[in-house]
Amino acid sequence: MKSGNGGCLHCSHQLCAKRVPIFSALEEKELSQVVDLILRRQYEKGEMILLEGAELDSLIIVNHGMVKAFRYTEEGKEQILYLFSEGDFFGEKNLLSRGEATYNAEALERTHVCMIRNEDFQELLRDYPEISLKIIRELSARLDRLEGALQSMGTKNAEARLSAVLLEFAGKYGTSHPEGIQFDLPFSREGIANYIGAARETVSRRLNRLQEEGIIDMIGNKKIIIKDKNALKL
Amino acid sequence: MKSGNGGCLHCSHQLCAKRVPIFSALEEKELSQVVDLILRRQYEKGEMILLEGAELDSLIIVNHGMVKAFRYTEEGKEQILYLFSEGDFFGEKNLLSRGEATYNAEALERTHVCMIRNEDFQELLRDYPEISLKIIRELSARLDRLEGALQSMGTKNAEARLSAVLLEFAGKYGTSHPEGIQFDLPFSREGIANYIGAARETVSRRLNRLQEEGIIDMIGNKKIIIKDKNALKL
DNA sequence: CGCCGTTTTGAAGACAGTCAAGATGCGTGG
DNA sequence: CCACGCATCTTGACTGTCTTCAAAACGGCG
């Protein structure tokens, strides 16, 4: 799966590494060094990229596509922790210490990833300390999101959590539309449920209620138009 | 509040900085450089160290004592996000970009902190890149805990979340005892409730139930002895 | 067009939240 | 050292929200 110089399937030459925020501080030449360290892989929709408990010795960067990161409880309930898309990375936990993955990662659509071996990446960090700063910044942002999610889970009801997640998706994937903000849900009802910690039936019911109240419009099962953004903000 | 060379109230000379994991990679001489940048403060039990929304331009390191970090919802419900003790730091979010605190921090007992201005700390990072690695490691650990907490909140009932938090405290503060592991609860019932996302009455009830079942023993309101660790692990 | 997976809808039941009252315990001051 | 008073914790009854189970409707895809 290793690609030499011209082997990137998706992007011309090394430009793909440039799209990754953590490398954005690097010069062209430096980038090409990085590119040589990269292993590329492609996953189809539904394929597992990473299994909880598996040895992981690489940092994985999403180049194109979408990935859900999640854990199972003993009873088989799934909790989605992250939704990664272009430019996001994961597997950073074992960057320094050897260890096992703490969550599963599954491609939600055809997904291209770049992988860099921990040892190689550690060298990069030594050579380019700015990358460390980028990572700190990104981890901080991730903590921010988790802190918000934790607060939601601990203090808000299902409807409020659903509203919050609709706003999250709108912010990330939304495009302008005459009636409001439009976007495609990245998950099925069950996925949304597992993201906000609710039952899928609850998600259905609440979503319909929001539509009845005129706050959102649903087109099919995936498309959402947020007509009254402020009503969701409560 | 700035202290010169010998002004540390609590520890002799610069040794206090040594207790802080993120500086553990530094040599004696380097440490003394760090110490010169440090502002020290002491807070009494109940005092606020940081208010959500306030400008924050320093990294804060807990030298001695205990700090709870929490947020309020619009309805006034409190969600505790972290429990910081000796060696932990916070305020790292604005290390690189100027910004406001995203949570409140309150001293749970008499607490000594060290503060380092962001600008100074950024220089430290430049001079000693290993500090960045320490921070990445710590942020990863923090993500780990939040991921676990989020999973608990999303998929488990109040009793399971309470059990998990008892084990967490036991691991952090527990000492061996003939009947099991003993420790003091860092929070009141209400605090525990706000940590696990439950009502204080629920915490009371579940705690009593665990005692009735012989899994734990409570001595007064603060002391807990975990008699059957495995029973809590479900 | 028909099938299968997903979504919706309904009804029942459980868990946890709220409100209210009483008990306990701790710190203070006499 | 005891007694008082306030804060915290416990207990009980009730309510509401969400989950669960079951069945019907929908929708996408071969």
C-alpha cells in the first residue's frame, strides 16, 4: 500500500498533505519529506479502519471521506465519540507511548486516509516543533467539543441534545438555502441516537416534532433544512 | 503576587515546579528559569480561581490542593468537567490563541497554584520542545477520560455511572484498608451528582443501595470503603 | 415491482427528576 | 462541653421523559 512519489490516487503529488492542518506550517520541500513517510489506504463505506483494543502504531489522517469513532458497552450499546472528516486525525493517543486503540473507527463513505508510523511522526515532531503546537491546538478543540457534549449529556434532555447536534452538523456541512441552512445528515437515525445518547425511536419522534413546529424541514431521510436556527439554540 | 526567588510559600525554592509532570523533563538549571516566570497564588476553599467567559492569559498549574472545573447551563444546572489535583494544569486552551475561559474553576480546599503567562510559556515551548510532548500526552489522557465519561453518560444508568466514579476516586485517592479500598469523597452528594449528571437525591439513594448490598461502606458522609471492587465494575 | 432495511407510530413500563418534609451532622458560640 | 442552627443528606410520593417492545409504513435498490 506504500506509494512512492507519484502514487497518490486522489490528489496530484504531495498536495494532499497540505490539506491537513497539522502540516500547514511546513514549506513545500518539507512537505515532500513528510509525503515520503506516508502510507495511503482507501476504505469503502462500512469498512472498519480501526478496532478497539487493536495495536496501533500509526497516526491516521483523514484525507477524504468521513469516519465515525465509537465504542461499545458490555451490553452492546454503541456510543459515537467523534465524527472525523477531511483533515482530521486520530490515533494520536499512542503517538508517544505504545498502546491499543481505545475506540473503533468505521468509514461512513468511501474514505482515503494517510498513515504515518509513530516513530516517523516522532521524528517529524522533533524536526518541526510547530507541528506539536498544531496538535495541541487540535486536541484542545477536541476537548472543547467533548466538554460541551458531556455537559449536554449531563444536564439536557433528548430534544436539546438533538437540537445541539443539528446545529453542529449545520455548522460543519451546511450550505445556504432560501429557507434556511441545508445539509445532509451524516448518520442514520440510529447513528444520531448513538451520538447523542438516546434511543432511535426518540430521535424519530423529536425530529418529527421539530418539523411539526416548523423549526426544521426534512426532505427524505437525509436532507434537513433548518428554518429557525434560533429556536434550536435554547 | 509575584514572588522573587525565595518567595514560594509552600515548597523550598524551585522544587515545586519539579512536581509538575510537564516540567519533569527539565534539568535543575532549566527549572530555575521556569521558576522565575511563575506567579504564585493561594485560594481558600470555595474561592473561584477562574470564571467562565473571563479573559485568560495564563496557564494555571495546581501545586497543592484540589480544583473543580465546571459549567452552568442556562437553567443554572452545574456540570462538573474535571477534578484537578496536584500537578494538573488548566487554561491550556488559550495557550496559543487569545481567548476566554470555557469553564469555571473553584478551589475545593486551600489550593496553591502556579501561573505562567501564555507568552512566557510559548517561549518555554520553543526552548524545550519536550514540554509540548508532555502536554500532548496529558491532553490525550484527558480526552481519554472525557471519552469514557461521555460513553457512560450516553449509555449507562445512574447506578453504573456512580460506580464508575467511585472506582475513579478509589484509583486516584484510595488507600489500602483491611476491608478494601478507602478514600474520602472529594465532593458533596450534590457535587457527585453534578459530576455524573444526576440529581443529588439519586446519588443518595444509589449510594445507600450499594451499602445495603454490601458493596461499599460509608463512614460519615465523606469516607467510603469499597469492599467489593468487582461488583462496581459491571 | 417487490423486497429488505430503515423509519415511524403506538402503547406500556421503568428510571430518574422534582418537590416536599424530615433526619443527620457539623461548626459556632455560649 | 453542650446546645443551637444551618447546611447537607435522606426518604417518600408523584410525575414526566425516555426506553423498550411490537407492528405498521416508508423508501431505496436490485
